[in-house]
Amino acid sequence: MFAHNTYFVLAVNSYLNTMGVAVSSIVLLYATISEIRDKQVAAMQEQRAQEDHQHVVEMHQLVLENMDFQHEEVERLKQILANIHGVTIPRTRLPHGADTDLQALHKRGRERFERK
């Protein structure tokens, strides 16, 4: 039917080729945008995880400082009671130790916390 209408066949073929390239370009553009968005989301999640971890470490440090303070208060009270009764009581130490390296406790080690 279109054997004698070469111009029409070539025009339709050209149109289809152009539309195929346009559709492929649009698909590639959306894939690129999606990949960029995924990278941004991953970067934000990593930043949030780092901030959350830092917060947990700071809160843990506050807990340790509070335990030290409470321990000192109890020790003072024990010394006051010992002075009242005329006896001596040895001071006790907290078992946790103030020099605990929290980053070293992580299973992947210190390099987990270094900025890249």
C-alpha cells in the first residue's frame, strides 16, 4: 500500500526514530534525576546517623559524669557518717573508669568515626 509513497514511509520512519530518541532521552533524564535524589537521601541519612551517634555519645558522657557526681556525694556522706561515729571508711572507686574510649568499643573500630 505504501510501496509507491516513499516520502510518506521515510517521514513516518524519521518521526518514529525521533520519538524513540526523545523517549529514551526522557527515560535517561528521569533515571539520572532519581539517582541524584537517591544519593542525596543517602548522604542525608548518613549525616543524620552521624549526628544521632554523636548525640548518643554525648548523652552517655553526661550519664558517666552524673554517676561520678553521685558517687562523690555518697562518698562525702559516708565520710561524714564515719567522722560522727569515729571510724574510718576507705574510699571506693567507680568501676566504669572515666577513661573509657567509647569509639574504640565500636566493632568497626576508630576509623568508623573519622571524617572522609
